[in-house]
Amino acid sequence: MVRNVRNDQRALGVLPAAPAHRHAHLIEQSHQRCSAFGLTRIEQPDYRPMMRSDLGVARERNQRLYAHAAPVMEMLFEQIAGTESMIVLTDAQGTILHSLGDDDFLGRAGKVALTPGVNWAEHSKGTNAIGTALFEAAPTLVHADEHYMHANHFLTCSAAPIFDPRGDMLGVLDVSGDKRSFHQHTMGLVRMSARMIENHWLCDDHRQRLRLHFHSRVEFIGTLLEGIVIVGEDGRFLGANRSALDQLNLSTVSLRAHTLGSLFGTSVGALVDHFRSPLQVPIPLHVPGGARFHANARANWAEVSTRSGSAVPAEPVRPAGTAPSGLQFLRTGDPQIEAVLQKLMRVLDRDIPVLLLGESGTGKELLARAMHHDSNRARQPFVAVDCAAIDPSQLDAELFGDADPGLAGTRHKSAPGRIVQANGGTLFLDEVGALPLALQARLLHVLQHRSLTPSGSRSPVSVDIAVIGSTRRDLRGLIEQGRFREDLCQRLSGLAVRLPPLRERTDLAALTQRILELECPGRTLEPSPAVTGLFRACAWPGNVRQLATVLRTAAVLAGGETQITEAHLSDNFAEAAQHAVPAREPTLEEAELDIVRQMLASTGGNISEAAKRLGVSRNTLYRKLRRRPHAPA
């Protein structure tokens, strides 16, 4: 039932999509269709765009497609900038809705009219990536003289169709450039971008529903290879992305005939109980036939619990044998983490907003969930919003909600935003530095007045929320650039704490053991001395998240063994760790800091006792910890 990883990679363009002979056959068939259309190879194509009014109708009809595609196109452009290329979005008829590209290429592109309003279906422009992808309903590369018309021979084009959750084609995403700038990886980037648009569309269709993000390999959860299924309150499947259908080897119709119980052997209530914990780990799922998956879930758990009839536990489920508090459970002996936890415990339930700073993967969301877990709001919703991952055009409605006035004489239908969903509980604004300026002003108003007015409504809604923000960006730099409001920064950072990167922490061994306890409850598993050496040599650019992924994979590969060996590590991690830069001699300041950390560890994080033993004042100790020199990566 499970499609292998190599096929997953081929689907996204990491591997060649098809053998050369199959590609040649596809191009030949397209050329034959063009001849049947009555096109000639030497004629000058008609590059005239449709009338402006007709283009306006087409854009209006495809406004939602554009809203989801535009930010993805901007991100894709960052990847191909400087390659004399353009990114093009068309509708399902092949009419260009939107395009952007390198200034140097725009002039030449104008000659072949890669501009809005021009149609690139095969019957109009001959063999080309857009038109042929539309016909084949599959990703298509057309390079140089593979184009049917001579006028287009200077181009190389990579296109991928975009489908909605029902399998209907929405349009095509294409990258076209000078044939001399051809790159093998362009097709992969286009395919991944099309998948991203499809996933955004799916999740937007079901924003209030339970979503399972899964893969047979746990490290692929959170990537574009993951499957996503939408689950109703009765446990039935409401939709899925293409990766989910491919992995399960099911059609959309077949999937809808299943329930969580018949396919994965679980229920909505069981998922609620598992994922309300602040220390979430992927849940193992099995399908008929024995195939195994790992899954994370995304939902407003309080809302899902109410809909499904599942009792919301008074206290979230915790791993057996762990400490009774989320924040306490995060104590693993590192003095910097200890100092952060001490500060956070002091401001719990004091109506002081918290801003968590630190590199990606340092555990900011985990820390926010632990704070919610320990607070008086623990029985109310914890609502997380990734401000950098949501389409900017959708972020207003996502945060503040909207109200549809409906027809005259009828009651309006409203979609509550995430802020209202968090009422009574905690709102976690992940990567708050990505908020557009206009929304920053609205958020500041909410924080100041404890009320908001959804778009399209005149009635304010009162909200009672604890706010935790996080960012890996330099907010001070953004403020100086005029991209972030200083008053909002001040409002969010009642208490700002910085989480150290893993390379600066002293608790790698304890953290490793804690993660393994979560991954393998009731089982003895530890890294071998050789693996411990690799871990110490690694710079851990992905921080705690990377460590957890490495250990999760190793635990699966280790099976029933009691020790993780190098054979259980992903090849790319083992190679990177083995080629790590040899350790250098520490500076005097680093050696001094190491002594301070060891003393703090021996006193259980007691600053006063550590200062006393070292013969310095507490202020001196704090100053040395704040100065901490940056460890080399």
C-alpha cells in the first residue's frame, strides 16, 4: 500500500520525472497534435492578450488561485533570481493571470508575450510547457527546439499543473527562461511550488477541521513529501492532498469510504487526548496490511473536542514517569535554559506578554505550550499561528476573522479568527516578525483594548487571551528599517527571553535521553559511545528539532536493540558529523564560562550558591552568562 520514498522524490522532481524515451514520445505526440490543429512551425504566434475586461473577469474568477499562488511565486522567484527567467501562473485554459521575473529577461519575454492575458494552450502556441502540461495533466519540461514554433526555440520552460482537493485542475505554474540558463533543478522547484499551493488550498478549505500530517518516515513530516488528510468530527475523511493519496494508494473516492478507525485504527477522541499534551510526539498509525506511518495533528483542540463529543481532559496526558509540569519537564541541567525557565515561571498568570527569541528549532513553540500547560488557562485553547507560513492575503481573516453579511434579511455567517478561538486561553504568534505592517496596527489595538472587530463587521468582540510571541528575526533591525512597529515590539516583549542554540547548551546528553524517553516509553535505548562522539562534534544547525528528528529516525531503525549505533543514523547526518571542523582550543573567556556553567549545573541552577562557591557576586555571574561567547559552528 505504501509508495516508496524514491517515488515520493520523483513526484516532487528531486529525481528525473521520466526516462528520456518517454519524454521524447510526449514531445512527439504534442507535435502531432499541433500539426492536426493546422499550426506551422515557422508562423509567427499570436501574442495579443485578451481584452482588459475579459482579463479582469478571468482574474476575478481565479482570485483564490492567485491569492494562494502569489506568495509561493515570490518565494520561488528568490530561488531563481538572476537566471534570466520568469514565473508564470495561468488558469485552467492556459491564459496567463500573473507573471514576475528578472528585469533583464522581461524585454525578451515581451517578444513572446509571457504577460497577463496571453493564452498559451497548445492550439494557440504549439508545444510548450504550459499548454502541454494542461493537456497531459502532468508536469512537463519543454526545452529549446522541442517547442513546436521556431519563435519559441530560445526558451526553456518547466510547468506543473495545480489541482484542487477534488482533483479538478485549477491552473498551471511555469518557469520560463533563456535556454542557455537551463537547470535540472528548476523542474523540481516548480513541482514543489505547485504542491505547496495545493496544500495551502486544502488547509484553507478546512481551517476549522482536524488535519493529520503523516509519512512512513517520521523525518518527512513537515516537508512537502508529507501526506495531509482532513478528518470530520465523525472520524470520516473529508479531503486529502496528492501525497496522502499516493502514500495510501487510494483514490479520493476510496479514501472517503474510510474512517479513522477503518484506515488507521484510531479515533478523533484518541487523537485529542494524545495531541493536547504540550510535549507532543508523532503518533504511530497502522493501516490494513501492516504498513506503518507516523503522524502529527493540527487543530483547535478545544473545538475539535467539542465537535467530536470527546471529553477534554482536565490535565493533558503526560508521558509516564515525567515531571508533573510542562516547564519542569524541560529542565535538563543547562544553566541558560534554567535561567529562562525561572523567569517564565515567575510571570505565569501575571498578564505579562512573553516574547521568545532564538534560532529556528530551538524549541520556542514547545516552551510556549509548556507555559500554557502550567498556567491557569490550561483547560482553555492553545492556538498557534505561524505568521510566516500563512498567505499574507489570508492572514487578516486568519487572525481577526471575517463576517459575510449574506443576503438581505438573513443572518450573517461569520468565520471566527484565531484570536477569538484563543479566547480564555493562550495565543501563540510564531514568527511574529513576519506580520505585515497593516496587521501589526490591528494586533496592537487588540492587545491594548482586549477587543477586535472582524472584517466586514461593525460589532467589536471582547477577547481574554494570554499572548506569547516568538521570532528568529532581528526585530530591532526591522524596526530601524520601518518594517516593524516599535510600540508593538514593546507591547509583545513584557518579558523577552532568548533560547540558546543547541551548540551552546551543556545538556546534550540529558536532552538526548529525555527525547528517547518520549520516543520509546518503557524501552531502554541510548546512543553508543561512537554516536555520542558524533553528536558532540555536530554543529546542529537545526537545533533541538534536528536532534529530535535524528533520534526519532534512529529509534525506529534500532528496532528492539538497546543501543543506537552509526548504522541507525541517516547517511547525510553521519557524513556531516564526521566531517565536522575539529575542535579548537577554547578562549580564556569561553573556558571561564564553561567553569561557570559547570558550577551552576552542580548547584542545580542556584545562582546565589554558584556565585558564593566561585567567590563572585550574583551580578558578576549574570554578566558573564549574558556575555556568553558564540560557539563556533
